[in-house]
Amino acid sequence: MHFLLRTLLQSLRSRFRSRLDVWDVSSTPFRVIPTDLDVLRHMNNGVYLSLLDIARLDLMQRSGTWPLLQSWGWYPVVVAETISFRRSLQLWQRFEVESRLLGFDQRSVLMEQRFVVRGEIYARAFIRARFLKRSGGIVPMDELRALVGPAPVGERFPDWAASWAEATQLPSTKAPAESVWE
């Protein structure tokens, strides 16, 4: 329940923060609160992923992309994410999540997000997202590219991203996906 409250609060804050281009790096401030902690008294690894969702929403709202997506009946879903941890975040510690759109492949969008304390990276994540239509189906990438516009200096899509996308891909929801351990 507290993530819903955090999302609503961040959505309100986003309205009063500076506007961004969707290709800019956004910085979303947070603080570790007691419900973020695990038994080791540092921020739980699952909380990191939830806060990444909120920070992506902040970027979309501040860039004006979110209302456009809603008007078209489109919404993002995460299809893959990976995160690497460097240092732990402690109770009441302030930090920022920096978010940056890296580019597109044929089916999805790639973003990089970082947990940063006073300029130092504590964790870094890469997220692949697909955009779906409320009416059903996947938003074609050329339509999404037309909505967000071209990258200012060419896309920053890393070379390894294609092999990562392929390695983490699950079958379509229309195909069987049995849980068989090899």
C-alpha cells in the first residue's frame, strides 16, 4: 500500500518540478523509510525495483510523455530488468534515482537507472519495456518513436543489449511456457 502512496506523492511532486525532454537524464529524490528495510536493516532488493517504477513515471510525467501515452491508450510494461548492487542504502538515507532512455530495438525500449548518493552510484539497473495498447496488442516501435522523437545525438543503445534481450526473452503469452528444469 505504501508504494501506491509513494507513487501518488511523486506524481504530485512531478507537476511542480522542472520540465524535461524524454531523452534527458531525470533525477528523482527519495529517502529510505522503515517499510523499505529487510531483516538486515538495509533497503530490501525488491524495493529498489519498485522505486525504479516510480522514477520512470516521474520522467514520463515531467517530459509530457505520460499524458500523451494515456490519450493514445498506451501503457508501459517491464519485460526484463537486471540490477547490480554496489553499496547498501540505510534507514533515512537520502538518494536519487537517475533515469535515462537509451533507445529502442524492434520490440522494446531500453532504459538505464541508477541509485545515487551525493554523486556516487550505489546500484545500477537496465530495464526493457514494451508498450501495450489498452485496446489490445503491442504498440509498434515506429509509432512510439514518432511520439517521443529522435534521440538528440543518435540512440545510445548498447551493443550487449540485443543479446541480453534474446537471452532473457520468454515465449509469447500465446505459446506454452512449461516450467521444466534442465
